[in-house]
Amino acid sequence: MAGLRCPRCRATLGAHTRTGTRFDRCSTCRGIAVHLSILRKFGPPGRARSLWKELGDGSPGGMCPSCDKAMVASPVRGGPCPLLLETCRACRLVWFNADDLAAFASQRNSLWHKVPSIAPKGAAAADPSDEARIVVELLDVIALAP
């Protein structure tokens, strides 16, 4: 995703890889762009498709970092923290605002009771929606990246 521009501040996004997950981050506002193919790495087949479908309806968002067309802004339902994600249907790109990433990071230690994959051994955990789970697992990797 070379040459991408931040939909918030228009700065050039820098490519990053963390534990095999590639994403592009704005060095100015810290927002992150992730391609749909990356989301497919998280969870069983169909989970990314379900998230993509869920995010298809929404209000107009910012401009796509890749093609400069308007993205669609949609909330992720059933998750441990509120997230408004923007998607470019043409480029198959998902944009995470830095504010949403900060909200996730601040709640990270209290999420174990809602997300089985990060629950302490023996703790009961609720079952979030597949849409929420894929985002939480992805953010668990990218939210803590430098």
C-alpha cells in the first residue's frame, strides 16, 4: 500500500509489520490502514467476510488513503469497546482512527472478561460477536505497535 495518505491529516502513511501482520500507520495522527486480506488472518474462514458485510452500511466517512474516494463509516457492534471503522469498498481497506485505538489500549487490561482469547486461565468469558472478535484480535496486535 505504498503512497497512502492519511484520511485525517493527509500525511503519508508508513508501512509496518508486527508478528506477520502488515499495516500502514500515520506518523502524525497515528491512525492505521489495514487491507481486508490482513483481516482474513484472524479467526476461522468467513469471519472477515462477516465483518466486511457488517461494515458495508453506514454514513459517509473520510477519503480513502489509497484511491481518495469516500469511505463508509460504520460501528462495530457487540464488542468490548466502541469502535467506528471506515472502509473503502473499492480498495478493500479498513481505517482505524487513532482515538479508537487509544480507547482500545486504555481498556486492554479490562477486556479479558469479554474476549476468550485473552481471558486468564480458568476465567469465564462472554462470547463477543465475530465482528467484534476479529477487530479486538487485530487491535491486540497493532494497537501496541510503535
